[in-house]
Amino acid sequence: MNIFFDVDYTILSVDQVLRRGTREVFGQLVEDGHNVYVWSGEGQRWAVVRHHELEEFVSGVFSKPLQDFDQGLQRLGVSPVPDFVIDDYPEIVRHFGGYHIPEFYHSRHDDDEIHTVRQVIAELEATGQVDNPRWRRTERTVSSASETT
């Protein structure tokens, strides 16, 4: 799967601390055969990826569309299309499908939620279903998905 992680308040706090377990989970996802991407509504965040030494796990870094999601993918040159997103912004999770992660605003609020993300992805792959209230199926239709490829 092409798995897209948001930056701000998803893997990175406002005080620029990486959410605990992010490196480990990125490594496990890559080891499991997934492609990990990072995207942000603030633009391409290579500096964050490099600063936190995530390059070995990340297949690409993109600007994230904040509205008109499918057209935004084309406009911003996001390829491949996300199969699963992890984001604190519920609308993008609803659109692409994935996991609506609680906001990681400050490092003192660090949690193990990123490990739950990996469990959800593993469960989805194994059974095609997930029993977690933060997981969302995609709202995208087959026709809108094919328009972006």
C-alpha cells in the first residue's frame, strides 16, 4: 500500500518533536512491503524528514491538497495516489480512507497512537476489515480514483 502520513500534529508536534514510535513504525511498514510517504498542507517538508532521519523509510514527500482532493493530487503532482492516509484532519481521512489520528499538539502529550496505526494497517491487510472507530473507508469512487492515475 501507499501510506501517506501528515506532518503537523500527526507525526510532529508544534515544538518540533517527532511523535514517539514514528521511526520504528515507518521501518516496520517498509519492512512489511509498504511505501511510506510524507505530505503536508504546508508544502513539501523534506527538512522535517531529514532532521528526524526518516529518509531511509520515506519514498517521497509531497504537498497535500486541503480541498478538492482528487484535483489537488493532479495539481500538486502527487503520485502515486494514497491508499491509506494518517492525518489529524478528518475530511482528508474520510476522502482517501485511513486513520484519523488524535492531534499531537505538544510533546508532553505524546502517546503510542502511531503503533495503533500499524495495527490497523496489519488488520486491514489480513482481513479487509478493521474494528477501530478511528479507521475510515474511503469515500472515493472508482471513477474519481482512476481520474488521478
